[in-house]
Amino acid sequence: MTLDTVISSCHHEDDGILRRQIRSDEVMRRMRYLTGMAAIGGFLFGYDTGVISGAMLPMRRAFDLSPSQQEVVVSSTVFAAFVSSLCGGTLNYRFGRRISILFAAAVFTLGSLLLMVAWDYSVLVVGRIILGIGIGVASLTTPVYIAEVALPEKRGQLVTINTLMITFGQFFAGMVDGLFDELFPETGWRYMLGLAALPSVIMFVGFLKLPESPLQGGDDSIDTLRMTEEDAMQELAEIAGSVPTSCSENENSNGTALRRSARNIQHQHHDNHNDDTGSNGSGRSSKGGTGGSCDYGSDTSLESRDDSDSSSIDSLPSVVNKDSFFYRICDMMAHAPTRRALLLGCGLMAVQQFAGINTVMYYAASIYEMSGFEEVTAVWLSGFTALAQVVGIAASIFLVDRAGRRTLVLASLGGVSVALMGLATCFYLSRISSGDVDYVQKLCEYQPATIWDGVTAYCYDCANIPGCGYCDGACIQGTMTGPFSEQFCPNGSVDWEYSTCSNPYGLWSVCFMVLYLFAFGIGMGGMPWTINSEIYPLRFRSLAVSLSTATNWIGNLVVSATFLSISSPDALTAYGAFGLYGLVAIIGSFWLYVALPETKGLSLEDIEKLFRRSSDRYDELESRDDEKQGLMESKRTEI
């Protein structure tokens, strides 16, 4: 070999390395753009759930809303999100992730504009319902879309970024609330609610340029049924940016990895179709990469079931439409590993909600008012303390693929439990230290109660009775401006306290709120979404994530629709309500310590194996499938 040949060979190798580096940079650039566009859905989710906290106080004045009407305004969005998250699974299944996100963006815009011009209570509720439809679809679709297109080693971080955008949206909403409440005390709430239309338009336009997820679960369209390896290559190429055409390139190049991922996707689509059209396929498999860095989020999980699982579905009457929601639910529940994963995923979502997070997000300003702060101060505090959750989520992005999902969840619940019990203690101490009542007028001496005797003993008790206020040891009738009788608080020499009482523990409640939001953000804020996006096999992913998301919204609905009621003095009181949420967090941490496996660094196939048991007979099925794979490889070699 001559010196010129050696030099020429080195130049070719350098050119190849340079081309691969350029392709790698292009892949990461497109991945960031794609993730950013999808994460706008998270921002809108956060903004539209967070903005109501500060907007509620001026809206309450504008429409003279009762506590039950306030709960309806908040919970109507949550209920609509619950319903749309159930329907969103079918929407994803039929039309794909991209169309679902475009739909959510259009609905966000419509709902925001309607809320901005709302002229009465009923229009306000209708606008919130429309907004909830968009929130439900976006909350279901964006984490799955990101997980399916992400590089495996970046999957946890990228899905958690979506949650970071949710919390940033909530913080941004708090800042907007404070600004508009300061500038426009009477009409600022309209601008708060209408501003969400801007990012929703950006998301809609941005997604017009993006491809469909190569792993979208729909299998009814002609294109999907006829998907070839080249079709899958094209979908992956749109995400990866470019595909090398030389078959002689190194095995670790993007081109080879793309072709391997494309074959996996092709097999997955055909396997799903064959199963839904009645083939037994108990030994199906889509063997491929096990989570290597170039598999672009491909799910190569074994889609096999034992004979009993298959027979339980095949025994359904032939008149049942095998593409129906009912059949797909039965099919999924008959698949033992998915059934176990679904129990964990739904349980995680339930613990997340019943630990009270959306009580804090929806009613933060009201909670600070309960703690004795004035309205403007309460609105600003609700915004700034939301920053604690943003910091917690940001920390979890750094830690999720280092410390692991399980560690973050358990540590998070520990901190949440401490903070909730601290809040409960603060509210209890604020009551008993709010000032003794020495004299009480007849109409102010008693109120209905559940966990206490209802007798007015402190300023806190007096201020919670409509039409009563506290002044110099006396609980008497009056209004916001002062008592009816001039013999009390003469010439304003003593402070008149109405609706709230001075609270020496107000700053402590702020500290525990910050601790709660930070601790929640570092684990329970993002990990339930991250874990749910990766524990289900492709074949059931849309449906399973739809059900777990619906569980999240059911919990959200229950909490948001009951907080003002259960925290009232005639029910559990504020300290009783936060104590109840703290108890849920403690019980949830013990359950997850036993039930939650670690998924850090595992491929989607390996994660599915975590939910298998020896009774599922997967070893036998995999052995049979490996034999078939070996025969196929031998035939290819002979050809």
C-alpha cells in the first residue's frame, strides 16, 4: 500500500466522521425543536391550571360568586379534562399524536378567547369546560409523543422537561395574575385568562411542520396497515434529519440504527394489526435494539401473551367489534404485565392528586388569605411560591437519570408529608393564638362544626361566621368597614378584624408551602408522567396512558371540587384538610416503597419485563420466538 493510498484512506475516514458528527448535531437540533414544540402543551396545561388561582379573587367580586360557584368554575375544567383524557386515547389511536396535539392547540385558543370576553357566570363555566378539553388531550399526548421520539438515554430528561414547562406555566401565570391584579383590579382577570391564546397559536403553527410519531399506535389507516421498512425509515428520517444511503457504513452509524428501528416499527405495526384482526400470535415479538443510543425511542418490547390470555379474549362473542373501546380494554386487562403496570400507573396518579397539589395550585391565593394576608399580597405570594415547584422540577431533570425515578418519588413524598403536616399545624396554631373571645353576641356565638364543638372561642372562629367580626376581645356583628354598634372599637382605636385575623404563623405557612412545592416538584410533579410514559408496551400505550391520565383528572376533580367545602369550619377546617392530604402522602409513600420498581437506564423492553411473573410463561415464549428468529436469520444468510 502506497503512502498516497494511506493518506487518501485517512481523508475518507475523516470525511465519514465529520458527516456523522454533522448528522448527530442535526438530530439533536431537531430533537430539541420537536421537544420544545411539544412542551408548549405542558406550558399551556400549567398556565391554564395556575392562572385561576389569582384570577379567582377578582372574578369572585365581578360575578359575586359563592364558594360552591367558585368550586364549579375550577372543577368544570377538571371534569372536562377527565372526559377528554378518556376520549383522547381513542383520538391518539385513530389519528396519531400530531393531530391530537393540533386539536388541543385549537381548543386552547377557542377556550381562552371565550373566557376573556365572558359576560356572566354560565359563559365563564362554558369557557372553562372548553379549556378543559384541550388540557385533557394535551396532558395525555405530549408526554407520550416526547417519549416515543426521544433517544432512550434522554427519555427521562425530555419527558420531565414537559413537566418543568407545566410548573413554569403555573409560575408564569402567578406573575401575570399579580401584574394584572395590580394594574387592573376590576378587569385584569380577563387579560389573565385570554393571554393563553398566544402560546396555543404558536404550538399549532409549530406542529404543522413536525412529523407524526413513528410509534403512534393507530392501526386503522391504509398507510399504517401497509407500512414498509422504507415508510418507517421516512418517518424516522423526518425526526433524525437525514439518512445515510450507504449500506457499507459502520454498524453504529445513524443509518444502520435507523434501519434497525424502522424494522422494529414495521414489525410492531403489522403485529398490532394481525392481533386486532384475530390472529392468535401468542409468540409474537419485535426483537431489535435494547435501548441503544441510536434507536430513537423505538419500543422493541415483546408483545406476547400466554395461551390463557389469548383464549380469554378469543372467547368473546364474534359480534364484538375487535376495534372497539370495550374489546381493547378487555384485551389490555387480559395481558398480565400491562395489568400490573396499569395498577401502578393509576395508583401513582391517584397519590399525586390526593396529596393535594392542585388544592395548592388552584387555591393558593385563597389559602394565603386564610393565613391572614391581604388580597394583592396573597396573589403575588401564590405566584412567587409556585417558583419553588419550578426549581424542584429543574432539579429532577438533572437527577432523574442519575438518582432514578424510584428514589425521587420516595424522597419527594417524604418531603411532601412533612410540609403538609407543617401546614396543618400552622393553621391549628393560627386559630388558638388568634385572640381569645371574652364577649360574643348571640348570632355570633356558634356555628355548625364536625371535628370541633363550634363554640366561638377565638378570633379565627368569629371571623369565619358570616356577618361577624372581632374587636378587642369581642365577637360582634358588623361589615367589612366596622361593627354595627359604636360602643365597640370606638373611633377605630382598636383594629377591626373581619373575614381573617392577624396570624403570627403566616410566614411559617409560606415556608411550608415553599417546602411542599419544592418537594413535590422534585419527584411527584414529574415522575408519575415519566413513569407512565415508559412502563406500557406499545400495543396498549395509548389506552393505558389514557386511563392513567383519566385517573389523574378524577383525583384532580375530587380535590378541586371539595377543598373549599372540606376546609370550612363546619367540615374538617383548614388544618384538618391539610392533615388529611398529609395522611394520603404518608400511606402512598409506604405503598410505593413496596410496589414501585426502578426504571432508570432501562430500555422499554426491559421495563416491560419488570412486570412479568413466572406464571406468565414468558421464558417459554421468548425461547420459542428466539428459535423462529434464528431460522429467519439463517434463511436470510442462505439467500
